Amino acid sequence: MSERTRFGRFGGQYVPETLMAALDELQTAWLELREDNGFLDELRARQATFIGRPTPLYHAERLTEHFGGATIHFKREDLCHTGAHKLNNALGQAVLARRMGKKRIIAETGAGQHGVATATVCARFGLPCTVYMGAEDMRRQEVNVRRMRMLGAEVRPVSSGTATLKDATSEAIRDWVTNVRDTHYIIGSVVGPAPYPEMVRELQRVIGDEARHQYLASENTLPDTVVACVGGGSNSIGMFAGFVDDPSVELVGVEAGGLGVETGQHAAATVGGQAGVLHGSFSYILQDQFGQVLPTHSIAAGLDYPGVGPEHAMLAELGRASYVAVNDDEAVAAFKLCTRLEGIMPALETSHAIHHVGELAREMGPGARILLCFSGRGDKDMHTIESVSPTDMPVIGGPQ
Amino acid sequence: MTLSLPNQGGLSLIPYLMAGHPDLATTREIGRKLVNTGIAALELGIPYSDPLADGPVIQRAGQRALDAGATTEACLEVAADIAAERAAPVLLMTYVNPVLAYGPQRFARDAAQAGVAGVIIPDVPVEESAGIARTMTVAGLETVFLVAPTSPDDRIAAACAASTGFVYCVTVTGITGSRSALPTDVNALLAKVRTHTDLPVAAGFGISSAEQVSLLRGHADAAIVGSAIVNELDAGRDPGPLVRELLSACK
Ligand SMILES: Cc1ncc(COP(=O)(O)O)c(C=O)c1O
């Protein structure tokens, strides 16, 4: 299956031998099921009634007006059940795992959105579920920890290393190495060894396919630019998948610039990393000169990951997509702006992309068209926002 | 020094040390002593931040080593000092990313120059090994691949064909770390691996006691013991007595 494991020179399967047979089994099952009408029908039905798909395309009129430029639309993944695009993938993989006869599910989570999505599908299907989460992220995303436990999942704190998503992922892989015979590992993004990056993209491409169709239907044309935030890169690759074959559409991924890429305290692997291997695939990662994976920083737990999916590394190298970094404070300002102007509270992850949409809109000017993947809702981030800006929010052009 | 495990005769011992745990000087000192005790080889770990094949004991040791400044260069120096004893071959065990960052060719050349006999990189399965394994081989290093209880026959055959020096048979479905008991089908797996290769077969992962080692007599050519030794160092004890005990269980 080697020709299927790579995106250009990126990707691969750098995992302990114990997992290799399971990856083969997963690949085989996936290739079979993605052509299987029974599976696809089940998936479509569950997407409609459980996730709430299709999610709407939304014209962000007041942000459009505020930035005085390009027309801005949101693809509303925040309206997916559980509040983010993560459920698209978790649901698909859970249906797959059931068909493969797996008895137990594990997952890693950063912001908790993927953990909640996984705990949700496990509750729905009656599968025991263990979610690994960095101790630091458990503190930052406390509400999501409570949601997962309420749903019946076991949340295992990970205190090794930086106690964030990287370490939770390593720990989940070690669990999988140990329990590989009966356990399916639902990776939350387009990272990890093949076939995960390709499989998760296919489960997330519903975002881009719907959005393209909806955009054409309402605007009679394609957007000029499609923007999405990039943690591991699943909402963005799902969105990009719908437009990657439209050469006129520019694709832009927004990474977490943290305190500024130049400070070293960031999580922008494509913008500020080097090629290397992390969690089973060769891609851009943040590492020191000795190949040790570096601690990251982002105010958005879901972007706080030192790697990026291998397909993004390929798109960046080919120049088909471009990648930028947006800092913590810019994301916080965008969070407030969007909340006040549109009445939609974005996830802090999404807020990074919203900031960049503002920059682009001003630059591109009236008549241009921007489509944003609005990856998730921000209720989970209330706590963080309040802690960085405890008093009332400055209102920039909002209702007085 | 070349790697030559006694093949299908007796059982020999390969202890593991994490370079730089608790510090580089201790690894150098303990390593030099251990290679003179009659062990078949010493496996020396180069620490990595995200060791997917390792359990908590070795992971923690690696983190401590990194915190104490165990760079790849420094670990290679320690390897050279231990290899200079010319008492038992030294094998390096590390993950692919530190090797890529160092540069595979430079890594192979420096390891060979340090007198290292071979390398084990557990996150490079046969499928991903072409470039790296050739680079190591050209530099004169043995490349040891792993076989796991989950490996189907074709994978066992491929790992055996790609290995030089010996084949590393992972005895448990899981990560490194002591187990109270080894799976009952270990010897069946070892026997199956033997049908695919004439190379010596070493058993590792989960082996921590003299009793477990003695169960491998007549089945494996070598027993690899890691976490139990790292545990001794964690507790501030000299692992010498444990190694002597394990060695006598080999006989
Ligand atoms: C709302 C939201 N957006 C984006 C992300 C980043 O992940 P990805 O890049 O895989 O879409 C996360 C991750 O937790 C998230 O919760």
C-alpha cells in the first residue's frame, strides 16, 4: 500500500511494528467501505440526523461591512452537534470501527472538541471510550472535560512532557500499541500514520463539498479565497478538498502564532517548523536542532500542536496553499469582534482565521469574495477569554 | 566490534541503558562496567521526546536525560567510551526523528567511528527503512528490525530479511516496561521467527526478572532487559547485581 501512504515526500508510517498490522487492517477496511453503498448511506443518514448536516452557508454582513472590503461568508461548522467540525470525523470513524468489530475506542484531545465528539459517538453506539488529554488542557478546557465524563468517557490526564496535545497523542498511541487487537484509535486530525491523514480528510471533505455547492448556488460563482485555521489541519483540509481542483480559488491556512513566531512561543508548524517525523508521519514539525519536539504555545488549545498534517506540508511545498500565523492577542480581538458584530461566538481556534479574514478583506477590497471555515463555537473558551480580558470588552464598531 | 550472539546454543543477555540517565557520567561508568560482565551486547538509548514504543519508565528516563543535556553528540561520545572497552558490542536504540535531524549519513558515520556495532530504530518499520537502513549498512552498522506478536507471516519474513546482526522479537503486544508475566505464546512466536531466518533471535519488552529470563532458555538467543535496569538507576542503585542475577539465569 506504499504508494497510498504519502503526499509527495510527506506522510508515511513511522510507528512501532506492533501497529503495522492494524494500519494494514484499517487501510483495507477503509478502502472497502469508502466504496460501499451501505456504509455511505449509513454515514449520510447519520450526518443528517445526528450531526445536523448540511451546515449552513452564512453571509457575515456586518463583518463584511466592518472590514469595508471583500464579501465574507462562513461555513457554519459551529452548528454541528457538539459544536465543531470534529464530529464529522469521529462519527465516520466510529461507524468504521463498529463495522471492523472493534470493541473499544481511544482518542486524544487538545481543546476537548475532538474528545467530546468521540465521547458522543461512543455514547451513541455504546462503546467504551478513553480520552487522553494533557493536564494543562484539562485545566484550560474544563467544561469539555466535564462534558466527556457526563457522556461516559474516561478522561485520562497526561502530565508527561508539556502536558498538552502532543503528549496526549503520544500517550494515546502507546495505549493503542498495547491494546491494538480490540481497540480503534480515533485520531482527531489529518495527522498520524497512513491511512489516517487521507481517511480523516475524506471524512471532513463533506465541509468543502457542501460549501462549494452552497456557494455556487447562492453566489453563482466561486470564492476567490478560502480561509481556515490549522491545528493538525482537519477542518482546513476538509474545506480545501472542495476547492483544491479549482485553480482560481486561493487556499489559506491560518496557524497559531502564539506570542509571535519570532518569540519561539507558537504552534505554527508550517510557517515556522522543519520537516521531520512526529506521531507516525513525516511533515513539518516544531523541533530543536537535535530533533526533539519543542513545547508549543497557543491560547487556543486546539491549535497547540507542534505538527501539521502531511498533506498540508505538501500543499505548502507545492505552493497550492499558503500558510500564515496569527497571534494570541489578534485571535482574542477577532473573537470579540465576531461575537459582537455577528452574534456568533467563535472558538478561539476559528478566531485566528477570522483575524486573517479581516486582513485579507481590507487588502482585497470590495467585490472580492472570501469564504471562511467557521470550525467551531466559542462557548468552551469563555473562561480563557475572561481570564485574559476580565472586564467588559472594547467594542469596535459594535452595538453600543 | 562486531555483533555475534551465540546462535541457537545458549542464551545471552543484552541490557539496556538510557544514555544520560541520570546523567552522562553515570551512563559512561555503568556502561563500561556492564560490558565487562559477560553480556552479549549493550543497548544504549539515545533519548527522544516522544518515544512511541516505550513505557513510562524509559520515557521518564529519556526526559530526565534530555533535561540533563543528553544531546545526540554527547550520547555518541558515551557510546564511543563504552565501545573503547572492546568488551561487548554497543548497539544504539533511538527514534527516527533524532536521526533525521542529525542527518542519517552523519549519524551512521559518527556511530561507526564511535565503534558502535548496530542500530535499532523502532519507529522505522521495514516499509520506511530503505534509505536509512542502506545508509547504516554502508557505514558498516548492523540494522536490527523488530517483529511483534501482531506481525503476520509476511511481515515477519520481511523484518527477518531486512535485519542484520539479529532479529528483535517483541515479546508483548505493547510498549516497553516490566510485566509480571510474559504472554504464554512467546516461545511459539520465537519458534515461528526462526523458521524465517538463520540469524540469532533476541527477545525483548516486558522482561525484567531472572525467572522470566530462564523461561527463554532454549527458545531465544538473547534476552533484552531495559526498564528493570532503568528502574534500579531511578532508585539510585547500581544495576550491577541485577545484571549478574540475570546473567546467571541465562546459564
Ligand atoms: C473549533 C476547532 N477548530 C479547529 C481545531 C483545530 O484542528 P484542525 O486543524 O484539525 O481542524 C480544533 C481542534 O480542537 C477545534 O476545536
